[in-house]
Amino acid sequence: MKQSLLISICGIAATLLISECNRMPTGGIPIYVKIDSASVASDGGLYGSSSCRLADVWVTNANTDLGAYEMPTLFPVLASGDVRMLVSGGIYDNGIISSRAEYPFYKPDTFTIYGAVAGQTYTHNPQYHYFEQTKFAIKQDFEQATGFDNMTITNDGYEGKGGVISMGLSDTVTLSFQTDTPVINTNGRQAYVEMNYHMSDSVSMRCKVGVAAINSAGITTYYTLSDLNPTGHWKKIYFNFSQWIGQNAGSKFQVYFSVSKDVGHSGSMYVDNVKLLYFD
């Protein structure tokens, strides 16, 4: 009987000790962080347009990865007092909603919630800046020139002027290539094309966006980033071609558009703020 009582007392003591060691911070009551939207800083136009399409935030607190949340969001953080937060901008990679990623060229937004009280909600809408190390092989805003062949300037751009590829009733395919051909070396790091675009509402209109690589022997290879469908309003899209550009490192590169449609229809492809950006 005495032995059983001793075992029970030891068991209770051990349970209390384990419970004390595993006690959750703030008694298990979190604070809540609310993020409705995010933006990109213009930084005086140093990096071109600040247009963006940010779907998610990727969240870190005190070196703990809290995961990704689709905006608008309200998420819990088990912390109180001065709470240091880091959030990164999330995009649809290649415009695919099911393919979500942190955009590598935007610096994370860091902020501190001072005197945070468990159970309370705190709102923060992050603003991102491009990393200073970002290289731009093209940064075209179309205000002075198009930088592409078979493309003209229009006053109906996303921001001010833009570029337009116009197709008449008898046209079927129009190719438009970046006229500059910069040499790019990424050393295996990221490379993206980002841009604003829309197509006139022709049911037959299609557009392939791609990047061409011209090697030292003058041989050109083509990589299609995406097939775009008609849209009557402006969209922002991010194309990831990091692996392909790495395989063709040291080549000359050109962004290109291949616009097609059926005979008997007319249509136009509008683009603005085209950037080919990378880390070397």
C-alpha cells in the first residue's frame, strides 16, 4: 500500500514538472496580426514601376517560420511584449494560382509590435522594396520608346504610355522581340520577367511570352514562359525562368511576344512595365 502511494505521489510530481516545463508562452493565448494588402515602394523610380500583384505573406517570428497566408489574413502569434515580425511577399509563380512562391527580388518587410498584449489584434500592411543587388537586363516603361520591334507606343498604358501590338483582320501571327540583347550570367541564381498586360476582348486572340537565348555561336533557342489568354483589363504577372537562364548562362537574352489570332478578327496586345531582372 505504501509503495503504491509513493508511486502515485511521484507520478503526480512528474506530471506537474512536465506541465511546468511545457507551459506555453502567454498561457497559450496568442496575439493576432491582421494583414489586408501589401505594396511595393517606388524608391524614386530607381527600379521602375512599383506595380505588383501580391497574393500571400510568408511570416517569420523570432526565427520561427509561421508559414504562408493568403491576403487578407488574420493569423495568431504566440508572443507578447515587443514582438518582432518579418513578412515576405508571395506571388503566383508564372501566373499559376496553385504555384505560390516568395518573390526573391522583394526585401522582406520587418516591423515590431511594441507592448503586444495576448488576445489583441494588430494591423500591419507591408511595403516591400527591391533588393539593391537586383540587376535589370530590361526595365521598359514605354514612356520614350518601346524597346521592341513590331510594337508601337500607346497612350493607353497601365501607367501613362505603354506598348501595343496591333493586328488587323488579315493578320494571324506577329512576333515582337526586345531590340537590346544583353548578356546575362546568373551563377545559378534567380531570374524573372515581370510585366503588366492586357489583350483586347477578341475571343480568338492568344499570346506566348518567352525569352530567347543567343549563344556565342549565334544559335538561338526559345523558351516559352507562358501562354496568355485575352483579358479586357490590366493584369500583373511574374514569370520564373531561373533554371532555363542558368542553363544558357553567358548568352544574349531577349524577351519576346508571339501574338496570334484567327483571320477575320482584329485585336491588340498591350504591355507595360516589362522587366527582366536577375541576381548575378
